Amino acid sequence: MPSSTHSSSHGSSPESSSAHTVSRRPDVLVVGGGVIGLVTAWRVAQRGLVTAVVDPEPGGGAAQVAAGMLAAVTELHYGEQTLLALNLASARRYPEFAAELTDVTGHDLGYRRCGTLAVALDADDRAHLRELHALQQRSGLESEWLTGRECRRLEPMLAPGVRGGLRVDGDHQIDPRRLTHALVAACERAGVVFHRVWADRLTVGHGERATGVVTADGTALEAGQVVLAGGSLSGRLEGVPDAVLPPVRPVKGQVLRLKMPRTHGPLLNRTVRAVVRGNPVYLVPRESGELVVGATSEELGWDTTVTAGGVYELLRDAHELVPGITELPLTETRAGLRPGSPDNAPMLGPTGLDGLLLAAGHYRNGVLLTPVTGDAMAHALTTGELPDEARPFTPRRFDAVPALSERSA
Ligand code: GLY
């Protein structure tokens, strides 16, 4: 039974029903209030559409765990050139995006143009980094090869065993927790309505069009268009037809937070990362004194347990890079779920179901892709089309390919 507070179309007569709908029914309902849902809501509300977000805890989600590296260049992977273009577009937008968000809300986002140093500890790591450097150069990206000595000159706390590294001055960082707080505030200022409850089920009306959601307390929320932006949960909303259910899976990441002393100058000046025995590890120093150490990558379904093994491996690998970290207070251990997709790239824009759009599957790049996602989704929600830069990321790329027999029939 829908509650009276949020019900948009359950009045006692057709007249009162439609009057109620006009005042309550948003143009856009965003399911999920993590960074991606929030930026979508903010940007679309700025364009004058009446917008609502449904999430029990807006500002939660994977960004509460994420380190906030804006690492388009150091996280380049073979086969991800298309994604690289979107990552770079978003990285370029970050200074203006962060300035606007700070302007609107007064929040400091911890946006720090500090650069990144990716280092190698042994001959295998060095060969791997050399390959990455070559790939970056072929892709027209800026990075500089440094000897071990040059790395230590930049970052004196690095282990003496560091054998070389890649300096990437264009890969920065932001504090994702501050970012989400600011986005909630920006949404509120832009008039976005928050429904602090779980969305249980998508409603699909006659004519096969998404019309809203039913929430966990039984409220029916109607909207002109629905955006599914539920992070790793995006593939689980009841009522979404199988053909358009996004192929998103949770990929667990355990992350630690340590406290750096303020007394003797910074422990690290920039993000330092490496692949140690095949495991990526990164250390992200914030101006606040927080040092974020991440992250494991585990395909364990919905498990978010922080394990002794996960913490041990992160500390062991981080200690090999920067031995001095063992002196620091360990202030937090936490696990989050990255929303993985089959090609590691997000799904943005209209689906095969009228009225349902996706902003999901951002995997390792949710924080980096926040500015470009907001712009692309606002464009799609107001024009029905994705902008050129986001077209390769249509969810329709995963539509089932008809079997040969069906195609020739
Ligand atoms: N982008 C960092 C991570 O996913 O761990």
C-alpha cells in the first residue's frame, strides 16, 4: 500500500489524482544516490527538470571507500583505449567541475593536483612498467621514465630497492567522501527531492515504458524517466526486464586509512603506486594528513568482510614501497564493491526499455568519470541522445546478438 507522503497518483478521484501527480511527479527519478546518481541528478536539475533521487543513504556507496585517484594515465590497460578517451575527457573537466561544485556549496573537495609516481621494485615490475610507458606513449599520453634514484629524489621515503618508475604529473586526486557530501548539498540547492528509502521494484506501464519505482515502504514513485544508477546493485532491481538488466557485478576492494604526522613535512608528496608480486597497491596522501592505502580486487560476490589476509597483504606491499608507514596509526579498514562490467567500461544512456536509462558499471573509474557522466546523462535525459564522447558506452552494446539462424530467417 503506497504511503500518502510520497504517493503521486493514488488520490480518491481521477481529478485529485491527476492534480496530485502534476505537483509531485518528477521528470527524472534517479535510483541510487552514490556519486554517479548524485551527479546525474544535479546536472539534470540544473537544466530545469524536476528531479528526485531514491536511496536510503544518499552519498553512501563505493565512493565512501574509494581512494579518489584520478588516474586516467597510470591506470591505462591494454584493450581499454575507448575507455581512455572518456577517462581523459573527464579528467580534463575536473578543475572546472570541482571549482563549480565548491562555488555552489562552499565545500572543499580535497582536489589535489599532486601527480602520481608508479614505481617498480624488481626486474619483472620494471619490465611491466616499461610496457605501460610504451603504451602511454603510443596513446599520446604524458609520462616520464625515472631511475630509482630519481624516484627517491622526488619521494625520499621510498624504499631503497625501488628500481625505476613512471612520473605522471597529470594524474591527480580528490577526496571522494567530500565529493559525495558536496554533491548532496548541490542537489539540495538545485531542488532535487530525496526519498531516503530503498527502491524495491521498477514499474513498467502499458506500452512497455518504465514509469517509476515502488519503494521498500510500498510507496509508488512515478516519473517521466527513470535512471538506474545503483552501483554494484544496478543489476538487481526487481521488475527490470531481463533484456535490459545491466550486466553489473560486485568486485570487492579492501582499503586502509592511516594518519600521517604533521610535524616533519609530508611522508609523500604525490600518489605512489606499484604492482607488487602481481597485486596492485597504491598510497594516496591527502592534505588532511590521511593516507589511503588500497586496494584488493576480489570476485567474491556481495561479501564486504575486511579480512586479516587483505589487510596484511596491503600493509606488506605498501611497506615494501614506503617502509615508514609501519609507524603510522591505522585509523580505518573498510571494504567496498566496485560495479564491474563485462568490458570494464560504464553503461550510459537509454536502454531498450523506453523511459529507462542507465548510469552504471563504472568499475574502477567511478570517481574519475563523475564529471563526464553528469554531463552525458543530462544531455541524454534532455535530448534522448548521448553526446558523441559517450556514444560508445551505450548499454545497447550488450544487447543480445541474434543467433545466426535468427538473422538469416
Ligand atoms: N581505481 C582504483 C581501484 O579501483 O582500486
